[in-house]
Amino acid sequence: MHINEFDLIRQYFDQPGLADAADSIALGIGDDCALLRPIAGHVAAITTDTLVAGRHFSADTPAHAIGWKSLAVSLSDLAAIGATPQAFLLALTLPEFNASWLADFAAGLHALSNETSIHLIGGDTTRGPLTINITAIGQVPEMQALRRAGAKPGDFVCVTGALGDAALALRLTKPPLSLADDLSDASSFALYESLQKRLDYPTPRLAEGIRLRGIASAAIDLSDGLAGDLRHILDASNVGVEINVDDLPMSPAFEWFHDHRQRLQLQASGGDDYELCVCIPPQRLAEAQAAVGHLLKPVGRITARTGLRWLDHNGAVLNVELKGYDHFRS
Amino acid sequence: MHINEFDLIRQYFDQPGLADAADSIALGIGDDCALLRPIAGHVAAITTDTLVAGRHFSADTPAHAIGWKSLAVSLSDLAAIGATPQAFLLALTLPEFNASWLADFAAGLHALSNETSIHLIGGDTTRGPLTINITAIGQVPEMQALRRAGAKPGDFVCVTGALGDAALALRLTKPPLSLADDLSDASSFALYESLQKRLDYPTPRLAEGIRLRGIASAAIDLSDGLAGDLRHILDASNVGVEINVDDLPMSPAFEWFHDHRQRLQLQASGGDDYELCVCIPPQRLAEAQAAVGHLLKPVGRITARTGLRWLDHNGAVLNVELKGYDHFRS
């Protein structure tokens, strides 16, 4: 860590007493390193994610939402492996010192860190193009960690909530859709806002990941869209999958606003869902549903035949080629 | 982690078999999180640092050197707390896909990771302005960690090597100095190259940090210059210091090239040294010197009176105000 950046972090991000309250944090913000105590019977789960302005969020996204989402993205990775959040580091690159932006960003960040009991233990601040990197650390019993490898033919493929909301929110901000007509009444506007909230304030499915420890055979979080992310499970597990497109869960707002010709594209390829996609052996489906509740919806089955197939309501294979969001195609 | 970025990381950064060889790594690159096993009797030391193009390195710095230095900066933080390197994550933001740049960068990174037995266990790759973030994790017995707090009046202040080389290398690349005259013979050129190497390929003092566990009363690594970094020890320990400016170690190349009027500025305020600055109780100085060897040089003493004072060879206080490098002053 560097001089003054350190004061910066202290001023806006340190919450006195919070880290001290956690037994597992031996040393928090303010030294060359933070020190974390191990938790008996657990391994540390670690993930890092970078959000770049103009790429992962638009220039007009409120700082509060950027703070929330920056942490949510990393927490979603902890959720996907079934880990309990412990601590995180924030590496912030800022074009300028802007006190009000920093205060809003920190408020958004802390809203989620408080909700999920994760402690900021260190970071780095530098000047440059707006970029936010968060490294999150969680704890999970090694044998119960939810990996990408482990899916078996016959397993149910389930997701933890509605898909496509964030992608639709992005689509709706673009012409030529005439939103004014659609939003003329209060209930429509509330629905539209709920979509925007799903884009700006995703909910990492931490409780669901923890409840599925030792039950799910494989898991991943949906950041780049079901089509792209599911392929990682297929590759790691050396299996295939059939997804029933009509079973992909839609939120009320999605049902209201979407163009049905774009449904599959939005739900399978749009990205930014931050739901979990998990594989559940058939004999454990009832147990998984009891553990997670109504959020958990089966959408397909793992197959021995490799590849990803989309089925219509008659079980016929759709002739579509869907890809996940690729950060290197522009 | 995201689609394709993941393939990117695999292709250029994964060294098959290396991570598998480490018992403490339960799961390396290729899932939502990496999994690290705790080491009995140790706590995890964690640090994150970002390097931004045009700020922490110039546009013409070779990719190999950027790879080395990106890791060295974080390893230097592990050294400062006395930790043994275990694993690191790389979050890479690239303006374009450039295979030859990536290969050189990865080669520089791996040259240092192999030398220090630290394993790449995960990361993130996004498109954007060139920015490199590394989070490094090490292990240290909790009670032996070298913190910034702990310096006591009477302690010797020591550094692990010569100061000012990197700052002088930066200075020499700028006009109006006519380097052509100075570099006309082979030995001068070798000296000049050694300065440049200190800027581009800093050596994190890991072995020295580990040997000083339980001996040093306080420690920090010198990234922003002695003046700025030492202040962190003073603030954390609530003490002051007197530094004998004539005792600040110079390398042969520094002695040869420096303008003596700029000596203190370069050695105390230039930054990028990546040496350790440690405080040693008087009764343990001989032990510390035996542990670390000739690299360890006393340069001053901790005082009860707060503040940082620079003394000349007569012990008189110099009337200078030195600051460390501040990433937020441009």
C-alpha cells in the first residue's frame, strides 16, 4: 500500500470496530499486509474481479451502485463455490479525487458488505482510468466446496432465480424502444425500476450456495450468461446438457417488457444475472429444493452426450447458437 | 472469472503441474474461486497492488519487466511482514489482445514466481486501459509477523540494501543530462544498466523478511521512498526517528552517476527501492546482522520525540522537508 492512498482508504472505507469484531481477522487495514486466521476444518476460497468504467458499467451509473456491484460480482464467485464470506481487499484506480463520488461509492460498498458480514481488510488506491478490483476471501469445508467439475449424466440443472433481467434493462435503455408509452402508469414504472435494480444491484446468492454444500454436484455463477457459463461446467465435468428454454424463469418485469423473439438471447446470453447454476443428482433434488426454497428451478438435465442443446416445449432441439458475453470481443 | 479471459489466462499464465505440486493449494486456476489450505501455526498475509501504465511504468517499459515488477511489488509487501509466499491472483486489464506482449509479460512474471516459489492460482482478464493488479498471499506465524507498530525509542533503523537506484535511473532518462558522454566506456554502461535493472527488476527481500521474524520490532517495505514510508512506522508506533543521511547506502552505480546535491532527494524521496526498512532493538542488532548478512545497514535510531529528523555527519539536524511519492499528486 502507498502513502496517502492509505489515508484515502481509511477515510472513506474503514469502518472502525467492524474488522476488530471478527475473530478471524488478526490484522486489518493499515499495514503492508492484512493477516487472516484460518478457520478449523475450512479452506480459504479466493477470487478476484475487475470492473472497468465504460465496459462493466456505463459512465452515468451512480457511484453507490458501482460500489455495490463491484463487491457483488466477487461475492457471487464465493457463492458459486459455497463459501462463507470472510474478508475483501479493494484496489481502486480513480481518475481524480472526488469526495462526493467516493462517499457514495463507499456507501454502496458498505451496504452490501454489512449485509453479508464481509470485512474490508486492505487495498490500494492509484490514479488512472476508473477501474475497481475486488479480491474476496471466504471459507468453506474443503470436501463440500461446489466445483465446476462433478456434474453427472441425469443430474438436474437448476438456477436460483429469474434470468435475463439485467440484459433486458440494458436493452431497454437503448433506442428505438419507446419506453415513454410503456411507462405511462405507476405499476409499469415500478416494474421497469425492478429491472434496472437487477442490473445495478445484483444479489449474490450466498445463502443458497452455502445451503447447497455437499448437495450440488457442480456449480457456477451466471455472470456472462447461461450459455457461456454452463459450458465451463460441461468442459470441467466432460458432459453435455439439454436446457428446456420454456422453463427458464422470468421475473414479472421481464414477462411484461420483453420481446418474445429475444427471450432466449436475453436469458441465455445476456449476462449479469449473478444467479447460481447448479447441478443436482436426481435423488437429491427434493433435498436441494427444501434447502433453497422456491428460488431453485430445474431448467434441464445433464447428458452423457457432450454439447449444449436448447429444447422447445415439444422437446425438439432448437437450431440456435448462443454464446456468453466475451470481454474480449468488442 | 469470465469466459475466454479464462482461456487467455490458461494459455499464457498457467504452468501445468506447478500448482499441483504445492500441498497447500487445494484448487488452482479454473473455477469460480481458488482454494487454499491453511498451514498449521500460521496466518495468511494478504496484499493487493495495482500498476497503471503511464503512472507506475512508462509506455516503453518491456513487457517482461512489467510482468516481473507487477509481482515484485506485492511480494515486497509479503517480505515486509515476514511472510513466506504461497499463491497469487492476477487481474489484468488489457487494451487489446497482443500475443507477443502477453508471452513476454507472462515470462517476466513467471521468472519471479518460479524464483520465489509462489503459485498463480487465479485471476481475471478484461479489456480496458493497461492495468495490472496482483493479490499475493503468504503465510507467517501470527506472533512473528513484522508489523508497522512496535518500534521503540533506541531501536536501530536499518535498510536491506542501497537506496535511490531506481529514482536515479528515472532521473537519468530525462534531459538535460548528456548520458552519451558518461556512457562512452563499457564499465560506465554496465553501471548504468545496473541502475535501470534496479528500476525494472526490483528484488523483493523475502529471505531477509523471513530471517527477521521475531527479531525486528517493526518493518515496512520502501515503495514510496524512505521519508514517506518511515512515517507509517512512526505513526503506527507513536515514535520519532533520526536518520544519518551519510549512512544511507549507495550502490557503486549510484555513487558514479548521482549529482551529490540530489543525493538525499533521490535516496529518501524517490521511491521504487523495494528494500526493507526495519527497526531492531539494540540488544538484537548483532543477531539481526548475523541473520541477514552485509545487506543490513543501520541508518538511524528511533526516538521518543516524534517527527522525522535528517542528521548530517556532525549530528546536526538538516533543514529539509522530504515527502514520499504520492500517487494522488500528479
